[in-house]
Amino acid sequence: MATDVPTPVASAHWWSPARICQLIAVVLAVGTGLLVGFGPLGQESTTTTTSDGVVTTEQHSTSLADQLGRGVLIIIVVPVLLTLLPLLFSGTTHVVISWVAAALMGLGMLAGAFTIGIFYAPLVILLGVAALLATIRRVNAGPGAVG
């Protein structure tokens, strides 16, 4: 005998404003990570002088991927994982994990504030809004609510 058990993605309570903010945050984390990791963040110039006295200057852009190699994946993967994490939980756990993700992302942004951290400011704000929305929804649902 088959019973219809709703999956978390299909159920109506899953698509709350907090989760929509968190889904947008995932897309923003991927985009920011790719921009910061592979976008031009600096320039290098090389000047050479030939024996004839001709001076040649070459300039090219550099990215973090050029400087860090595979290490740039940490800059991309960690924020994406932090934004995905709250989507895996529901109820009170969802609220707590939402705040933890926002706080960790905020600390990461502050730690890298003078280099790449500022690029993640919109993501931190969005995660904070999502955590606040999740808290409001949970408080309004009451202590016995399941979702």
C-alpha cells in the first residue's frame, strides 16, 4: 500500500522566505567565489630593455587562481558549503544552523576584509536576513511545530 509522504523539497513549508534567501545565497556564493577566484584582481608588469636600448613593457592581469593554484578552491567551496548547510535541516535546527552559517561567513569576511573579504559582504547580509526570517517563522510557528 503506497502512501504519499511529502519530500522536504515538495512540501509547502520548505519554500519559506528564509529558504529562498538561502537559495539565492548559494547562487551568490558560487558567483562571488568564481569572481574572486578567477577574476582579474591585480596587474603585473614586466619591463625589458634590449641591447639596442628599446624598452618593452608588458602588462597582464592576475587572479587568485594564478597565485594560489588549486588552493583557490577553498575560497569557492567553503562559502558554498556554508550557504548550503542550513538547507539540509528543518525546525529549530534550521534556525540554529542558519545563524551559525551567517556568523561563520561573517567571521570569514572580517578575516579577509583587507583582501577578498569585502566581496562577501552581500552574502553575509543575505545570510543574516535569512537567519532572521527563519527565527521569526519559527517563533510564530510555536513550540510544537514540526517544520
